[in-house]
Amino acid sequence: MKKNLWLKVLPATILMVSGLCAIEIKNDTDAVNIAGKQRMFTQRMLKDYSMAGMNNTFGNPQEDLKATIKEFEENMESLLTYTKSDATKKSIEKTKELWTPVKSVLLETPALEKAGKLQQDLDVLLNAANESTQLFAKDSGKETGEIVNISGRQRMLSQKMAALYMLKVWGVEDAEFAKKLDDAMNLFESSAKQLETSGQTTEEISGLLKKSDRSFTYLKMMKSSTKYVPSLIYKNSDDILSNMNEATLLYTTNNK
């Protein structure tokens, strides 16, 4: 990769990730947003791990992985401190237990022979984080909590689709690759339609959803290709993430 392109990508990536790092929890709706980011982080870490394993420096995945690990842990502690629900506390504690062995692998030099097991473990961690998010949405007792949950899940799906592609490019054998990708894409599309028709979707949010859809179209095109371009997949998935993060924040603030 050319040096000048790398220099252009790095600041944008760092700014985007730091923009996601909002760990001050002001209310229940904020808690749903931050808990939802934990789902996304599980898949972003897998994407970065795979990119680093392929020695692909686009987006500076090694540094991004370190930052994401730190943010994941900070968010986990903030959520645990904030919640007063015993069920939600128990769910977050389960996530902490699952996280410890996963973190140790993520901190090692990426290895192809470990990537398949890491994907499985991060999917288990994703399910645990999703359980916590749904509990926070239920605790909020508001329709807003559910729309923030759905919008925030789009961030996760953007990273999941990209992570699946990266593992494929790297050479990880996965008989379920096509099904996993189809499931993620179908859920992304159905959720996008739900958001588009929601009464809580403002004109500003609608514009962000359209931008996200354009980037998603590229990821869909890659499904029928036999040649994947990791840098373009990385970029388009991050464009979706950036737009959906902004949309989720707007759902959070516009409906308080």
C-alpha cells in the first residue's frame, strides 16, 4: 500500500473509533447505545485481527485492535457500574468471563490456525453482549430503547460482514461462510427497512440510512465475486459503521 494513502486512512480511522468511545452513561437509552457497541466491537476485533494476520495495513488494524480492546473493557466496566438490574449485572459478568481467554488470543501475533476458533469464541461473546443490550433495552421501558437497539445492531452487522469476508480472504475454511453472510445481510436489509419506516426516523437520520445503504450495496456485490478487495471491504464497512453510529446517537438524543 502506498505511504500517502496509508497516511490519509489512518487519521480518519482513529477519529472514527475515538468517536465511538463514549463511556459516560447518562440514562437508560445511553446504556442501550453503549451496550450495543459491545456487539459491534466483537466483530471489529475479528476484522482487525484478520487484516493484521494478512499483513494488510489499510486502516492500521493493529493499532485499531489495541484501541478497540481498551474501549471494550472500559465500556464493560461502565455498564456494570451503571445498571441496577440483577439480571443485567449477571449478563455483563458472564461477558467478562468469556472475554478473558478471548483477549489473551487477540493480544498474541495473529495466526491463521487460531482464527477459526477465535471466530467461534467472538460469536459466543457477541451473543452475550447482545443479551445485555436487550436487557438494557427492556430496562429502559421505552420504544426509544428498542429503536436504538436495532439501529445499533446495524453497526455490528457492518463489521460482521466485513470480518466474514476477511476470514475468507485469509484462507480460513468455513463451510458455513455463505449462510453466515446471507444471514447477516438479510438481517441488515430487514432492519434497514424497519428503521426507514419508523416514526422516530427524522429527515437527518433518513439521509444517514441512505448513505449506509449505498455502502451496503458494495458489500452485497462482493458476495457474487470470486475476487475480494480487503481495503475496499474495510472502507465500506467502516462507512456503514460511521453513518449508523451517527444515526444511533440521533435516535438516542432526539427521543429523550
